[in-house]
Amino acid sequence: MKNFNFQAATNILFGKGQIEKLVDVLAPFGKNVLLTYGGGSIKRNGLYADIQEKLGSEFNVIELAGIEPNPRLETVKKGVSLCREHKIDVILAVGGGSTIDCSKAISAGTFYEGNPWDFTNDSSLVGETLPIVSILTIAATGSEMNGGSVITNLETKEKLSFGSRDLAPKVSILDPSYTFSVPKYQTMAGSADILSHLFENYFNQTTDTMVQDGIAEGLMRTVYHYTPLVLENPEDYEARANLMWASSLALNGLTGSGKAGIWSCHGMEHELSAYYDITHGIGLAIITPRWMKYCLNEKTVGKFAEFGHRVFDIEKTNNQMLMAEKAIELTYQSFKSWGIPMTLGEVGIDDSLLDEMASQTVKHKTMDQGTFVPLTQKDILAIFTDSLVEMY
Amino acid sequence: MKNFNFQAATNILFGKGQIEKLVDVLAPFGKNVLLTYGGGSIKRNGLYADIQEKLGSEFNVIELAGIEPNPRLETVKKGVSLCREHKIDVILAVGGGSTIDCSKAISAGTFYEGNPWDFTNDSSLVGETLPIVSILTIAATGSEMNGGSVITNLETKEKLSFGSRDLAPKVSILDPSYTFSVPKYQTMAGSADILSHLFENYFNQTTDTMVQDGIAEGLMRTVYHYTPLVLENPEDYEARANLMWASSLALNGLTGSGKAGIWSCHGMEHELSAYYDITHGIGLAIITPRWMKYCLNEKTVGKFAEFGHRVFDIEKTNNQMLMAEKAIELTYQSFKSWGIPMTLGEVGIDDSLLDEMASQTVKHKTMDQGTFVPLTQKDILAIFTDSLVEMY
């Protein structure tokens, strides 16, 4: 285990009806609120009206609507202008990872003289920040309980991340019933995203991290158990609750602290999203099992076998390679059984830009050292190419 | 899953050499430091000298030494007097759960006009508090990452708890190498204590808590894996690190949030400690397997079987009762194999006060509802009596 620093300072209010505490948690930060949200689903499901009613005339609410699924730099800049113009005290982010991520960039950007895109090159440029309160409406990115943010620059076709502990929401309201109306496609993309965060930390070179890995295995089992149940019955409160809490804990430092290393699949997927604007979780689901198979070798087989045993209940035998192969197949088949399109073609990606995207991956991220298995541009191209056809 | 509120605000500095940050983390709170510690082991292992050197002449350090393994009310009162007299700004608690628990009572007691014992009757009496920075020297209670405290009143033979989120240490330095010198007896008592915290939350009536239970199972496997390794080689850094981090996460809300219910074994053990001043973890190890067996019935068998499968790798079969019995036996035999005295007689407790302690248990704690299995005074006496003789 490596040395680490852990703090989960976000005050989580979890469960049905926690919205009743909204005014109490918002008030200490001030009266001027920037309300951020996405495509308007919160208007359809009644949450928007509920928030407006609760904030009433006590708060001055300015709105930034229409935050994109892959939130764009221009939207961040628009938010920064609003915060400065209206002397915003607190950002109320209502939505999923995109809305919260965008709100983080706005929070830091408000006090930064340059282009907020600079943060993606150097997180230490984040100085003063505006407090964020979030109301989560989809279980996926974990942004509600950490300081990370991913922003897309359509001009340069780049999707890059930055982070600061100060950007973690001060309070997050997690009411599983707000995710009842999440469509099937977004629900399974969210589950794939949660799993990917767990995989990226789990398949790692640091040894003796049984605490972190045991937690990750438990959260993986949770996602595999409950995802089919919510796809079947979107209003299954207990299933939604477990997925929601798993999403927050998957990326709040619990499974990654004490490990050194660089994530692999997110680096590759960010290129797919940047070039084709596909849903992040779907891209991850497509790439991950190919990446696993590509990484499977005599050195890594033990970890994949353990994964299969702990997560898929594959019986322990002396043939670790067979256990590992079975685990990778189950990873693929689970995504497929949920209904995820498991080839690039099905999400509109052909082979024309694979080369360019592989090149961009290694440009944006060190992939040939520090990753679970070192990957060159050629390896990445091979994984992209494998993703064009069915695995089984 | 029940509604809950979660926040892990303690800033954890984990790993070898983190003491180098001590001055930086202490300074923001002020110059007047109350240094609290126990029986002097930190003088023998060099930590005391290291702290003194680091604090140097920059801080005014007042000492409260000799905090007991079951910290006493009189010691709390002594600490309160010191804090008031010397206008203490921050308490630096160096030790294990006893020292940190005592420091919490001092922290709250400093601003309370009445007897700090009152807190054990009503935690809401905790008002203003002094900040606490802790340096952990034994993996056991989890007090380094939560707001709970257990205090003993020798006069009334009572050992009772209270808590407030404000009492959680602001910063905790967790350097596993500080636990190298923990003797074998305290090491295994600590591991039993960690397991007990996990058991108490795990064996619970709330359903659909796979997130919490999966985390608990991972932490239990960690304790079972690494405890024999540290008993064999006390300076195994990786093993000490996993036990230390498991101890903090076992009781910081992760495995208990979202569940309603009352702990059983702690209620019974607190009477043993209050009457006989035995080591808390040892008392828990003795009581727990008897309690498990007493609770095993057709309604609870599924949970015990799952526990056995996930934690001890017992193969899943249709005979859940056999799986459950095997799991309970392994719980007992593991403690025994570490070297824990597994009967009350071995820790100097005979049958003379069992009746009185059973009566006190139900006086101090509601045990007949809200617990995993309701327990009457008669049931508790039976569990105490079972603890007089070997189980297998």
C-alpha cells in the first residue's frame, strides 16, 4: 500500500425526501444561487418545480440550463460570466456527472482570470472556489462526492479532466427516487461507468491493497446484482438506492487511495467521446472487456482470477487462466445482457479515425508506464480494432 | 436501505513518515496543545521524543499521561481542568481508542458546565468542542475517524458511550509502522474489535444493504488474512497497513449507514469490561461466537451462510444451516488460533456476577428490540454462561 491522503468531506444526505433539508443546507452559503441543470428532465419529473417552490423568494436564483452530456467549455464560460455578473454565492447543481462536473469548472473558473480550459493542463491553477451543493439524478460518475471534473473542448476535440479537493460538493442530496425516471440506456451506461471506476482502480500494479480491493469487489457485486433489477423495474427503490450509493463510493477515494497508477480505459474512451460525442459509460463498456483480454498474461492472470472468484463467484481452481478467461467473458456478457451495444459500429464509430484516436490517447495520457499493463499507441489501436467486432 | 447522513470529514494522512506533516496540520488550530497519551509505550518506541522534537518551542505543550485502557471519568475531568487552566487550543491524542475516546470527552467537557458523564446519558449535551488531532498507535477501535467515545465510571461500574460528529478528529496520522511494537495480545484484541464492529453492523435486520455488507465482507477478509501475518511477523508493514486502514473504515459510518438497529455484543461486553476491566477486544471475541450460535435460526440462517461464503470461502450449497454452523465455528476457531483466551475463566471471570451483568446489560441498552435477534436478560445470561466453557 502506498502513502495516501483521504478525506470524504461532502455531507451526504441520502434517501427519500432529503430535499426537505435543501433550504437549510443552502442558506449558510448565501442568497445568490446559480441553479445548473441539463436537458430538462428535471422539469418533466417535477424536481425543478419542487426546488423552485422550496427556494421561493428567499433566494435569488439565476439559471444555467442545457448543460450537455459531455459538458463543453463554452458552457463553463457562460456559467463563469453568470457567477461574476450576479455575484453568485453558491452553485446548486441538479443532475448527473455532467452538470456537477461543469459546475466545478464554473466554480473554479469564477475566480480565475484565464481560460478555464487551463485547469485541464494544470489542476494547481484552481484557487478560490464557489461552494457547490448537488442534487443527484443519476447513479454514474461519482462526481457528487469528489473533486474531479471532465470537460470537453469541441474546438480541439479534447475531453480532459482536472480536480481539486476544494471542488467536492459541500453537500450532496442523494434521493434514489430521483433516478426512477432515468431511461434504460442511461441507467446501464451509468452502471458501466461505476464498474469502470472500480475496474480502473482494481486492476493496478500496487500490491497488498486488500482493503481497497475488498471494497471494490463488494461494490462490483452490488452493481451486477441490482442493474438487471432496475432495468426490469425502474422504480425499484432498493435497487436504485444501492446503485446510487455504489456510484458515490466507487470514486470518492476509497478504492483508489493507497494505489499508484494510471487509468487505461478512461484514457481511450475519452477519445471516443471527444470525437463522436458518444455516451461515456457505453464507450467504457465496449472497450473494457477487450482491454481486459489484451492485458491478460501470466503476470496479470492472478488478479483476473481473483476478480472472477470474488465478483462472479467463479469457483477457485488451479487453472487460473480458465478462471480469468471466464471472468472476462462474464464482464462482456453482462454488459450485453443489459442491452448495451457492444461494438463500435453500433454506436456509429467505424475504423476511419481509430488511428487518430489512438494517437490522441497517448498524447493526452501516459499509457506506456504506470498503467496496469503498459500500452503503446499500437496496443491501443489493436484494442480499438478489437472493439469493432463481437468478442464471443 | 434506510435514509442516512454520511460524512467522513477527518483528514487522514496515511503511511510511513506522515509525522513530518504534524506541525503543518497542528499550527492552524493554535499554539496551546494538550498532549494526551496512555501508559508510556510511545516513550519506549521513540514516538514521544519525535513529537517533542517536532513541536519544539513553537507550541506550548501540556501533558496528560496515563490514560487507562478503559479511560476513566476522573481522567476526563483532569483533562478538562488542564484545558481550562492552560487555554488549550487543540488536543493532540497519541495512542489508540482509549486515548482518543478520552480526548473526545475532554474536548466536549471543556465547554460543558456539568459532569462530562452526563454526555453518556444525552449526546446532545455536547456543545462547543476543542479540535482533536490524533496519531494512531494501534489498529482497533476506529475512534481516529469517527465522533464516538466510550468512557468508564468505576464508581458506578458503568462503561457507556456518547458521540457527536463534531468530536471526530480533524486530522489523523495513520502510520502503520507505529503499530510494529504493539504486543501480540493487544494486536489480536484489536483485530477482534475491528471484526466486532463489522459484525455488529453486518448482522442487522435492515435488508437491501449490499453496498454496506459488501464493504464489510471485504474488510472482514482483510482482518482474517492479515492478523495471523502480523502475529507471526509484527513488523510486516503491508499487513499492519491493511489492518490499520480496515480499523478506521470499519467504524466510520461506511458499514453502518443506511441500517437501523442496536448492537448486541458491545452491550454485553461493556459490562464485562466495566466489572472486570478486561481488554475490550478479548471480551468481544469470547462473546461473539456464542452470540452467533444463540442467534442462529431459520430466519437468520441466510445471513450467516452468506457471511461464511463471502468471508471464509465456504462453498455455497442448499444446506444453509450447515454453511452457517461452519461459519460460526470458523469465527471461534480463528480467534482461538490467534491465541485469544476463548473462555471467561481464562480472563478471570467466574459465574458469580453473570446475573448482575446480564441485568446491567438490559438496563444500559435496549436489547429486546432493534437488535439482530431480540435478547432478554435471560438470553444474555445464557450467552454469558455459554462463554464459561469451550464451544468445540
